[in-house]
Amino acid sequence: MEEDRVIEKWRLKQKIKDKTVYTIWFLLTLLPLSVILLNAGDMLMGTQEEAWCWMYGCWCVYLLVPLMGCFLPRFRAETLPRIADVVSAVLMLYGIIEAWWGLAQLWGWIPSNHARFAVTGSFANPGPYSGFLAIVFPVAVHECVYWYLYDKKCWNFLRCMGWVTLVSLLLVLPAGMSRTAWIAALVSAGYVYVSLTPYTMAKWFGPYKKITWTIVAVAFVALVAAGSGLYHLKKDSADGRLLMWKVAASALQEHPLTGNGWNGVAAVYGQAQEDYFAKGDYTETEARVADAPEYVFNEYLQVALAWGIPVLVVALAVIGWGIYVMHQYLECGLSGGLIAFAIFAFASYPLQCPALVSTLALLLFPALVRLLRPGKIKNLVCFSIAWITCIVCVELHLQKEYIAEKYRLWSKSQVLYQAGMYRQAAGEYRKIYENPCYAYPWVDWNPRFLFEYARSLHKIGLWDESTVILKEALKVSGDPMILNLIGKNESAMYRFDSAERYYRKAADRVPSRIYPHYLMVKLFSYRDNYQPEKLKEAARMVLTKEPKVPSTAIRQMKEETQKILKEKQIEL
């Protein structure tokens, strides 16, 4: 009896100790994804540098704990392999928070973070918000399906969270109106169900083979019909993305191995789109949906354009390896989350969002932990990867902290710019621009900062200096407004041929824009550069081109063009 009591007491102590360890792990794992909640505030200047800074700092702290714990045999053998359950719980907790946040916005209890969309959660846009929900969805499905098939009598913390998360996501995910997120959620959930019911599938393909193939055929037809419906749901958006992928694929041909740098993608894309439309071989739909995007809405093309095809292959191999490892250890929820991320990345921009980058890293972390088994070589490789990652996180944290400080100075100076005090604003912008951090010579300037600085210089008559800054902006942006302002600088210095060239480049870059044609109307109407035929051509474009979004500014441009034609006595 006494011996049984001692054993029972030892088991109780061990259970309490295990629960304490898991609670600490759970609280610690909340840290990397806490960056999600930072997006609820107004990020400085519409940027996310502070969020990136916080994310890298959190990951450095999070990785140091398992690195130190790996020197303890029991910690390595018992605790680390169960980190997958902790990661699943953390993902579902944040999924519940985001889902109910979105529902509160939908019901009007909490304001949205975007003027045009009702549901954004703590994110700034419904796209990344829906993507995060889609990534959490298969994790919740895994817990619910596993409970239903194998463990109905066991109601533990994970099972309860799974059902709450699943119901919450089903309520809000359709409201995000993200077709890519819907597809990612459905495909990943289907993968989870098939992975957990292999024997059931085998039974159906035996005696019920004809019925099964009939169901598959009907499902295929239904998917095709649903795909067509999703395409027409937001047709212009889909056409715009197809154009972006087409142009990005053509831009990839210039530097397929080395890439153009992460911040150089927008500039390379803008030039490729300009070249595409300058050839004249395009459809009216393409001209109508074209714009100046900051990214290409396909992270595979984005990574290839930024760092080259070899880096893309390595990235795909890492994600594929993560899916394989989690599948092998029956962590289908996490491998389903990786599949959802991979699908969502095909038509969106998750790598531009710190919260989703941190989610991807957290999904891959249990796969890395699974390699920590007895064996010096494996452990050495894992330790090396973790330490290198820690060092990189520290370096990136310091870099982002420096950039965030620059943005704070920019924010203070922007008050002068917005008030029209351009001479004072130019002076403040110059101080920021001419005081770089020599520890980070590779850091690119924000294109919006450069444009505001250049426009301030333009307003006070420093046209050549303005053009120099604008040409720096062209290295990190594809915005045709930069070309328009260079053209205005050239026109102010009576270099009319050069001004015309830049205006035409801007018109080719985004054919749906009326502004560059209006600037050409003014250019060809000057007394020193009067060209009636070119004036008629430009005026015809201004007056006949339908804008994507009608506005007061466009109406005023049309009215002024008609006034110029009347003064010059020109009839179209």
C-alpha cells in the first residue's frame, strides 16, 4: 500500500511538472505571433517596420530557449517532440481572436482598419487577414476530425479549441471575400481529412469503385463551375493578377539566377510592364486593369524576381520538407497549414506581412525540432541552423529599428510637406536623406519618402536636384507618377523632348491613367513647343479615355483640355 501511494504521488508530481512545462511553452510560443496584434494600431507612415522589428526580436528570444534546453537530455527527448501540439494550440487561439475580431467589425462593434472593407481583423487589409484564417483552418479541422474518428470520449484542451476555432472560422471566413483563401482552406482541409482516413478511402475504392468515380467526376465538374464563379465574382481583380504574372514572368528573363533585390522588384516590374504596353500587343482588358503594384501577387514570382530561381527552388524545398516531415509524424494539421500557405502565396502577398511570415516560421519550427534525435551530426546541423537564425534575427531587428527611427523623423517632417511649406520640408528631408547609417549601406530608401522630397524640391525650383532624387526612387518603385514629375522638371527647364519622352513612358507604364496625356496637352500647347498634331492626339486621349475611377481631378483635366483646344482653335 505504501509503495502504491509513493508511486501515485510520484505520478501526480510528474503530471503537474509536465503541465507546468507545457504551460510555459504555450506562453512562450504566444510571443512570435504577438506581432499579429501590433497590426491593429496605425503603423507609422503606412509601413510595417516596427512590426518587423518586433517580430525579429520575438523570434530571437523564442529560439534561444530551445537552444539552451537542448543540452538537457530529457528536455530534448520528451518536451521538444510535443511542441507541435503547443504550436497548434497557439495558432488556434490566435485564430479565435482574429475570427471574433472580424465578426465584431462585421456587426459594427469595432471599426475596420481599411476604409473600403468592413472586415480586416487586426490586419490592415482583408487579404492577409483571410490568408491567416485559411492557414489556421486545417489545424482546427485536424483536431475535430481526429476527435470524431478516433477519440470521441476524450475531451481535452486541444479538442475543445479545435471545435471553437472551426465554428468561428466558418462564420467569418466567407466575409473576407478572398477567393484564394477559400481555395487554400478547402484544399488543405481536404488533405487533412484524407490523411486521417486512409483506410476508409481504401474501402471505398474497393467494392464501391463505380460510385466513387462518379462522385469524383461530379465533384470535378462542380469545382470547375465553382472556379468559373469565383473568377467572375471579382473579374477585374482576377484579370489584373493574370496580367501581373504575365509581366513578372517576362521580367524574370533578365536576371533569372541573381535576381534584382527584394526592394527592386517593383521597379523591375514597372519597367517590364512599360515595355509590354509600348509594344502595342495587348488587349483592352489588360490596359484597363493595369496598375502600378508594389508586389506581383505571386510570392513564387516575387522571390524569383528578388533573389533568383535558385533561391526559389531552395524555399520550395524547405516548405516541401516541412510538409513531408509533419505528414510522416501525423501532424496533418500543421502540414495542412503549410499547404494552405503555399496555395495562398500563389495569388497573394503573405511574405509582405510580418504576421504571416512569423506564422510560416512557426509552422516549420516543429519540423526542425523533429530532427533533434540522438546523433551528433543531426544535432550539430540543427543547432547551427538555430544559432544562425538567431544571429540573423538580431541583425534584422537592429536594421528595422534604424529604419523605424528614420520613419519617425520623416513623420515629423511630413507635417511641413502636407501644409505646403515645401522649402522648410525640403530642408528637413535633406537632413534625413544626407544622414545615412553606415552600418546598413544596403538599406533602400522608401519610394514615398523620395517622391515627397523630390516634389518639395520641384516646388521650390530645384529641378535638377529633384530629378536626381526621382531617379533614385525609380530603382525601388514602378509608380508612373515618378516619371510624370521628372517630365515636369524637364519641361520647367525647357528640355521639351526629354519631357515628352518621360510622359510617354508614364503613359505606357499604366495605360489607363489620363494624367500623363493631360501633361502632354499642356506641353504641346506651350508657345515655345507648340505642336498642333501632337496636341490633338494627346487631347483626344484625355477626352475619350474612360477613367477607372471617376473623380473631380479628372473632370477638371478634361475641362482644361477643352479650354486649351478652344484657345488654340483646334477641333478634334
